[in-house]
Amino acid sequence: MKDFRPGGLATAIGSFPYHDPVKACRLILDYLPDIPVWPQLPARDLRESMYIQYSEALPCCRYDPEKNKIYFDTTGDVASEMEKFYEHYLAEDLDYFALSPDYAAGFHAFNSELATRKPKPETRNPKLSFVKGHTTGPITFGMTVTDETGKAIIYNDQIFEAISYGLAVKSRWQVEKLRAFGEQVIIFLDEPYLTAYGSVGMNFSQEDVVNMLNKVIEPVRESGARVGIHCCANTDWSMLMRTAADIISFDAYGYMESMTLYPEALSNYMDRGGVLAFGIIPAQEMVLSEEIETLSGRMNKALDSLVKVGIPKEILLAQALITPSCGLGSGTEEIAQKALRLTNEVSSFYSSLQS
């Protein structure tokens, strides 16, 4: 883990507001040349929403196109569907768990664009240093998707275990495909539901959460990828620092102060080589009123706040990524383009601090 020092390179979370996957990919490659990410395009097709997109091949999962939702049917032949799922899983049949073009047009367009790109003349290296993918995290998936009665599927131990394995193997499938284009693959688990941790509606212990996340993180790391957890608002960050994740991605624009509340856990996390992905560029309409001058000032304040709680600045400068605060899929193309431009510019500003 300690050899991962991205030094403030720019990337993004995953979702984009485009209908045309090629247009989205080319914009990403223009603004995020160091760590491009394949685009999730829910505006193009709701099968690309973060819950439906990863549902293919999961046992007992049903897609209702009229309601545009998925659910798990526990009234049918569950044993037979489980047997089929585990047969492919244990056989390491990664292609069985692929993201199909109907569910992930952005992924396939991204691969096509990368296959035709020309290497940088100064390196002649056909591969990028980094390429990023993403998967919905197990807790968010399990708490949001239900069975046929409306009960969150996380409470069905048998099916939720298969979901966890399924999300891990879908991430590993991405790693296998993306490593053709990048020396290092990064996979983020998107976990917005972790903002509810500690509430009545999410009655799990820290240990439960860490174990559920690690069940997906560890096999993806074993496949050779770096793994991040993205949570787009506030949560118990010390809990995420206890996981096997290499990267913690957070909304540094709106919730920077919350990261300073766990100095000991943060110090331990950074000492073991952990990376912070600073979501310092707002992903909403307010980005239209921001520029590099305002965001660089905000970034300086963010770094100062962490230095004050005991994190050496040289470590922060080395072990950081710069991103929008969240996915851009719910906004407009104007918002997305400006957010990406500012992500690129803040990343360049961050790099200048290290010289």
C-alpha cells in the first residue's frame, strides 16, 4: 500500500449526465488524462443507475422495466439460482458477471476509446499509469434494493452473501478488462448509504460494516487493483480507515471539518499508506460560481486543517487525489464540464505545491 503516492492526480467518481457515451469518454480523457474513469450514464438509460447496473447475473434478481427497479424474488427456486451462481463464481468465470453494453454503454465506449488512443510521444508507453472503474458498494446496494415484500435485501443473509461475492467479482471483471490500458487499476466502491451509519435505519456495528466492506475489498485488492471507498457526505471516517481500502474518497467541499474529527485514526491510516481523495470541486450547480482561485484557497484551508491535527503536509501532498465531491450524473452537461475542468486545474495547483 505504501508505494501508492498519486500526489494529487485528478479523477472522478463515476456518473455523468451525458446520453452519448463517446462524447462522455472523450471529455473525461481530455480533462482526466492521468486517471480516466469510465462513465456511468443514468440519463442515457436507467439500467445504468447505480443499483440496476450491477444486478446482472445476481441470483433471484428481477428487473421490472415498467417500474424501472430491481428486486430479489425469494419465493421461487432460490436453491437452483444459488447453485447456478456459485457454479460460475467458483469456476472463476468472470465473463459470466460482465457488465453488458445495455447496462454499461460507458464502460464499453471507454474501452474502445482507450484501445484507439495513441501513447504519449515522450514515453511511447501504450498504457496509462492509472485507469479507474467503480462498483456500487455492498451496504448501499443491500440497504437500497429490497426483496418482493419491500424488506432491504441486506437482511437476507443467504442472498446478501451472494450479492457481496457478485459485486466483488464484477469489480474483478472490470480489473481484468481495464488492466489492458493501465499499469494500475483503481476501483471505487460507491457507498452513499454510509451517511446513515448510526441511525435507527442502519443498526450495524462498526465491526459489521468493516467486515461487509472487506468482503468485497479484499478479493479486488488480491486481483492487483487499488480499492477506494466513496461516501458523498458525512460518516464515521475512522470506521472506513479500519477497512482494507487504499483510498477514502470524501466531499471535502462540504464536509472537510468532519475528516478532522478522527486525528488518531487518520494518522494511522496515512502512516500505512492510505490515500485521501479530496472531493473539493462541488458536483452541483454551485460549481458554476467557482473558479480555480476560490477552490485553490479552499484546498489550502483543507490541508491546513489536517496539518493542525497532526498530519504532516508532505504526507498529505504525496497521498492525495483530487476529485469532484460526488458523481456528476444528476446535473447538467454544463456543470459536468466545468467540474471536470476545475478538477484538472485544482490537481495542477496541488502538484505545484510539491515543487
